[in-house]
Amino acid sequence: MPRDAWDILQMKSQKDRAGEICKILKRAYPEVKTQLHYRNPFELLVATILSAQCTDRQVNLVTETLFKKFQRPQDFVDAKIETIEALIRPTGYYRNKARNIQRCAAAIVNNHAGVVPDTIEELVKLPGVGRKTANVVLSAAFNTPGIVVDTHVARISGRLGLTENKDPVKIEFDLMKLISQKDWSEFSLHLIYFGRDICKAKKPACPVCPLTKLCPYLKKIPPS
């Protein structure tokens, strides 16, 4: 990046740059939504738990069968853990995931009358549910703004200079200060789409990136 462009970038506040980044990504990805398949908040909750260390495509293949067999939290509570494990095995870490899903379903049945809670305070009390999973459910199922920090969001927000933290919860709170609340949910999805298309982990396509003028990452890349 030329020195004059870098100087201009340095003069912009984080919040100003975040606002411009939002506008550019909205134009690049006008329609965004979670790629997980679900019919209700409980199915989205289960699918999101399964998505840890697994692609959305693989999760969707698994849940197509899983949700035919088990539709309600009580179905998971009543099931043998070995049956759940066998059905979700292709998503990886299936023993831990099966245990978390069954315990989560039991908590929903026992503490919430079988209905998925719609606040982050109650969601994160469920076994196996952290802020990332809770924000996915809030955003997609309940239309409540939330910033989902997955690997794409963590990587790209760091590259863009919007956070210096590595911890997902700290990154979430950093972004909450910079992004308008009404844009929280879309901003996460925009970064996820952008990370899959352009700002990849190993070989980001910087020459075709629409955010080049707002991104300090190029300054850190050694000249070839």
C-alpha cells in the first residue's frame, strides 16, 4: 500500500473504518443468511452445536437424517446416547457432541418446558452452548442482533485492525463497540462469506479485495 494511502488509513478511527467496511460488505453480499438447515430454534441449536470443527455442508447432510428421527428435545432425552453418536458421527467429536446435545435437550425440557430460551443469558446456561452458538440462534431464529465470532470473523476482524484480541468473547465485545447494533448479525455473516470467498486463512486474495484501502494487513505482509 502506498505511504500516502497508509497515512490516510491511520488517520481514520476504528469506528469510521468499521462503518465503511460494513457498507462495502453489504454491497458485496446483499443477501446473507446462515447456511445451516433448520425448521425451528431447537433444530438450529442442535445444528450449531454439530457445526463445531465441521462444515455446514456436512452438518446439513447429517441433520437431514437426524431430524427425521428426533424432532423434539424430549426425543433426544429419551434416545440412547449410542444412537445419537452413530447418527452424528460424520460431524466429528461425536461423543462430546452427543453428550452435549442430550444434556442440552434435558435442560430445555426440565427448565424451559421444552422451548428454546430466547435470551443470551439463558442460552449460555445450557450445556454445550457458548456465546457463539447462542448468538447464531438469537440472530437466525429469534431475529435478535448478535455478533457470531467463528474462525472467519476472528481472523478477518484482526486483519482489518478492528481488534487485537484472540479470545472470541473479547473479539465479540470489541466488535460490538464498533458496529451499529442493527448490523451485528449481518456483519458476522458478511465476514463469514468474505472469508470463504476472498480473505482466506492461508492465501487471501488481496489483489481483488474490495477492502484493500481500509485494511492494514497488506502493510504487515513482507515484500516478495
